[in-house]
Amino acid sequence: MEAAHAETARHLAVIERQIAARAERMTITAHARTRHLARSTSRWSRADEREFQDALATLRFARRGEIDALSRKLARQAGAIAAFRIRYRSHELAGEDVS
């Protein structure tokens, strides 16, 4: 159960990384302009950050069904693991009291 839970969590993390990478590529592509800045100056402006956050929200919204399904699955798996641990521990403790 724990391996399946970890695999689901990894899958959700992969989706989040894909979304972030795609949003960054979209932002960079949209603002493909030459800037002559000093070496220590960042090329990522506040406008770029706003556009990145907008793209991130749009992409998350587009994949919300998949993200929600995986989140619900993670919650169910965590609940099953917790119930198993409680059940196993209560049986373990009951066995110790008999001795």
C-alpha cells in the first residue's frame, strides 16, 4: 500500500513539474526579446513573473481533472494506510495484554 501511495505521489509531482516547465517555456517564448542588461541583473521581470503565474494557473486548470483524481487517490491511500496501522497496532497490543 505504501509503495502505491509513494508512486501516486511521484506521479502527481511529475505532473506539477511538467506544468511548471511548460509555463516557464511559454513565458520565455512569449518574451523572447533581447535585453542589454548587466551580468548581475536578472532577465526575469515582474511582468514575466505575472505571465508565468497566469500560465501556471491556466495549465493547472486544464489538467485539474487529473490532478484532482490523483489528490483524491492519495487521500484514500493515506486513509487506508492509517486504518491498517491502527488495526495492526490494536491487534498487536491486544496480543501483548494476553501474555
